[in-house]
Amino acid sequence: MSAATATLPLRDPAARGRLGALVAAIVVLWPLLVLAEFRPAALFETAHLQVMGDFLRGFLPPATAPDFLVLLARATLETLAIATAGIALAFLIAAPLAVLASRALSVSRIGPGPGQRRAALVRAATRAVLTVLRAIPEVVWALVFVRALGLGPGAGVLALAVTYGGMLGKVYAEILESGDTRSARALLEAGSGRLGALFYALVPSTAQELASYTVYRWECAVRASVVMGFVGAGGLGQLMDQSMKMLNGGEASTILLTFLFLVVLADAASAVIRKVLA
């Protein structure tokens, strides 16, 4: 190797493609940011910094009054109950829909037969149902169920069950399809039913991902209860709404710390479950 060759700079063969992708991203995102009135520099203006500082100072110190802590403990248990019951019902909705929507468990795809068109229609209809369920936000469902059932956690449970049932079903189907489906296909070709192929082939190989995503959705359900609480669906969200209306930042700060604890708890539970299923 000559000295001239040794001093030549190394060139990334994909640099031109990355630069083109960056320029395309800027061209696409810039008008969207303008439309969204995204002006981060406004956050650092003196007047805005003063307003934010005054607002944040109201959250200190966190409230520790015994009577409030009793209400907080009760609301925390209610939130956990709402999230857990909602995810349990969502799982009951999502699991059968995911089996119907997954191409990995389609018996008609093994070979030619009269059932291919009917199976394709069933999968398309199932995916349409999942789209409708997850397209409507849980807060909208909460408003509907609050009007039907009245104020309380029952509306929150049903709202989470409907929306998260659509989300879980869609992702479950994608997880089942993205894994190694050869063992499931072998069982189906040998005459096994769809449930046998599901429990003996697909679930063992995707159990970690399925469990991890379910726990993540449980964590999201805990956070979603904040928003639903503002429309009367109970839990910590309703307590947060009351504290904010009373301009009690200390109570709001304690509630936010409780949410942080619940998120950490969900992360720990996910890690434990993944380790058990490994």
C-alpha cells in the first residue's frame, strides 16, 4: 500500500443515501412543525420561564397529610384495580381476535382449497374490528360509559377493555406472524387444530414478547386512568382532577410520585416475567 493510498479518507458508501433521507425528512417534517406551531425557543423566553417556575414551585413540598394519604392509598388501589381488570377484559377480547386475524394459524393457506377466500374475508373482517376498537380513544369510551353507568371505576374498566382489546389483538397477531412459524405450519399440515398449533408452537416461541407487551399495556392503562379520571372514571386521575381544581400543587406532586412508583413497579414486573419465561 502506497503512502498516498494510506492517507485517503475512508468514505461511507451509504453516506449519500443517508444524506438524501435526512433532506427528505426535513422537507416533510418542516411544514408539519410549522402547522403544529412548534416553537421551542418560546420556552426560554424570560416571561415564560417565570410562569413555569411559579407553576412548578406550587408543587413543592409534596403533600403528606395523613387524611390525604388515606385517600391516595384508596385511589391507588382503585387505579390498579381499573388497570388490571381492564387489561384482563382486553385480553379476553384480543386473544380470540388475534387468532382469527393471524395468517400464521390459517389452515387454508397450507394448500389450495375452497376455504381460502372465506378465510381471507374472515381475517379482513377481524382486522377491521380491531381497527375500529383501537381507533376510538379510551377517554371517548369513558365518556360514553360514564353516561351509561354513572361516575365510578366501572366506566374506566370498560373503556380500557374496548380500546386496549383492539391494540392487544393487533399486536398479538403481528407477534405471532413475525416469529418462526415453521413448527406451527408443520402441526397444521399434520392435521392439528389451530389451538394446538397456537399453544404448542407459536406461544412457546413468542411468550416473552407477548407477556412483555401485555405488561407494557398494563402500564399504559395505569397512565390512561389519569385522563379518564378527569371525566369521572375514578382512580388517581379523579383525585388529581380534584387537586388541580383546588390549586393544590402539593397533592398533585404526591400523586405524580405515586404514578412514578407504579411505572417502576410495572418495569420490574415485566423484567421478572421475561426472566421466568426465558
